[in-house]
Amino acid sequence: MTLIRFLRDNAPFLAAGALLSFGSSFGQTFFISVFAGEIRAAFGLSHGAWGAIYTLGTTASALVMIWAGVLTDRFRARALGPAAMALLALGCLSMAILPGSWGWALPVAIFVLRFAGQGMLTHIAVVAMARWFAAGRGKALSIASMGVALGQAVLPVLFVAGLALFDWRLLWVGAAALSLLAVPLARGLLRQERTPQSVAAESQSLGMEGRHWTRSRAVKHWLFWMLVPALLGPPAWGTALFFQQVHLAEVKPWSLGQWVALMPLFTAMTIGANFATGAALDRLGTARLMPFLMAPWTVAFLVLSQADGLGLAALGLVFAGIGGGAQAVLPGAFWAEFYGTRHIGAIKSAAAAVMVFGTAIGPGVSGALIDRGIDFPDQMLGIAAYLGLAGLLMAWGVRRAAPLLPAREVLRAAA
């Protein structure tokens, strides 16, 4: 099936996935970190204190995701998606109205943003695409993830420009309004939603050993734990990269505006890698692609650690974009291919909790090290080493598990 025909035949479902993905932007680090300077000033926080608060709120969201992610196996995206959008709007509004003396409430606001946006909306979109599509799963995941790629390209630039014109709290009111405006649009796109109950039995994909794995069995399997370091890596340190963008502008020879102006390049590479990965995934399967997932991230941090101008900064973001594009597609498809689709929501929620916890670790650790005099660029060499080792561990585990796949997938992995 050609891409144009695939888009035409599945337009409402793909658009819904992209909208859910875009809607998650207001709970993503690349958006929240735009206001890092204003938040630290308003609440009297150091880099380490702000990082600790962000870590606390994000860790809480990861824990709740273990339970809440299972809801995608029980309820329709038509109900869960708009509910998550409304909750995200509430989190945006709380950022707008919290007085500086209410620092104790800031972790709660961060929890709501991270849980509803980066947690649930992303999870709902990925699970829906993985469940609704089989042969075209890679293309579906690629297209749906374009929403957050668009958000990353457009929103930081718009809101950084808005900071020069409006009070930062007013901009959070605008974010809340946009999130609420997306609710009826999502419901309209999903009015004829494909549901887990309406998916034909033959379209359910079996996992390793020719069966559907439950979450309890999946998390007891050795492969899951061999992937955990790699699942943590890009969320932790990719999040830290954008979380510390204000700090980077202070210690590197570029301004925040110049750095943010590179985001369209990052997004272009993300989109290109996204579609390339999706096409390769449908042809080759995740067993042959997952072993290389950490490579571009490793190179990105090596380059950025040495960047002394916008040229190398742009090159580093090119590799980060390639890593981000692959990251948006491969893990979601991996769980369906290796563990089956019947309980994909529950299994993906466990993986999502690990990844969300990773996004909690990065800002907290990097902020604490900055407070101790270790600037984030100096941390990047250690980050690159971690990512490289995590990639090697994952590659070994995936290649060892590939023979356990159903016959068709084994042949594709060995081709």
C-alpha cells in the first residue's frame, strides 16, 4: 500500500494519533523548560532545586502511569484522550495562577503536566497506533508522532517570542486554552474509533513463543530488564538536554533565542528519521533495527559536549533528531512485535513508566551536578558513555531473543 493511499484510507485515525501526540507538547520538557528562568525567579529556586522539583513531579507521574496506562486496554481512546487533554489544561492553568509563595504546590503542578501530557497523551497515541495497525504499524507510529515533532518545532519558538511581549503566566493560560480547544476536535476524529473489541482476532499479533504476553510475565522476562538502561537513556538525557537549555545558553557561546532557532532543524531531522524508521520497520522488523537505536544519541552528546559555536550545536541536534525520530517509532512497535498486542496497553504502560522515570532522573541529576560546579557540557561525555553501553546491552539482548519470535518474524529478523 502506498503512503498516499494509507493516509487516505486511515486519515481520521492517523490524524487523531497526531493530535494526541501534539497535545502532549504542553507537558513535555521542551515546552516547560522554556519557562525555566521565569519559574526559578518566581519561586526563588536554584538549578538543583528546580531540577529536584521536576524530578519529584515526574517520578510521581511515572508511578501513576503503571496503573493508569492499563486503562488503554479497557477504555476507548475517544474517552481517555479528551480526559487527558482536559487534565493537561488544568495543569497549565495551575502554572499560571500559583503564587511564588506556594512553592510546595509546584511539584503537584509539574506532576499534572507530566502525567497528562508526556505520560498519558503520548501513551494513548502509541498504544492506539500499535493496536489498530499491523502491516502498516511503522507508518502509523511515524505519522502519529509527527504531532509532537510539530509541537517541538513550533511551540518553543512561539512561546520564547511571546515572553518578550507577555507575562509568562499569561502564556500558560494560552496553553490551557489550546489544550481545551483540542478536546472537541479529538472527539470528532475518534467518533468512529477502532476499539480493541472491534479489532478482528486475526489482526492480533502474537509475540515471542507464539503467544500474547501479560504484563506480569513480560516484566519477569530477562529481555525486558536488558532493555531498561536503553529505555531510561534517551528520556533521561534527552530531557536533560532541553531542560537545561537556559543553562546551556549561559555557558555556551549562543543565546537561548539562537538555540531555540535550531529547533526546526532538529524537528526536520526527527521527521526524516521518523518516516525512514517507520518504512524500514515495516520491511525489516524491530529485531534488526533496535540494536542501533542508541548510536545517534551517543554521537549527539559527543558532538554537543565539544560544541563551541552554533555549527557544532546544529550538528549535535541533527544526530539528536535522528535518535529522536527512531525513538518515537521503534520502542512502541517493539513491544507489539515481541510481546503481542492483546495486552499491549498494560505492557507499554510498564515501559512508559520506566521512560517517564528516566525523564525525572535527567533534570534532577544534571541540576544537582550543575549546583556542584559541573556544567552540563562537562556531563555529556559521561552521558555518551552510558548511552553507548546501554545500546550494546540492548543489541545483545534483542539478538538473543529474536529466535523466539513467531516464524514470520524470525525469518524477517534473519533476512
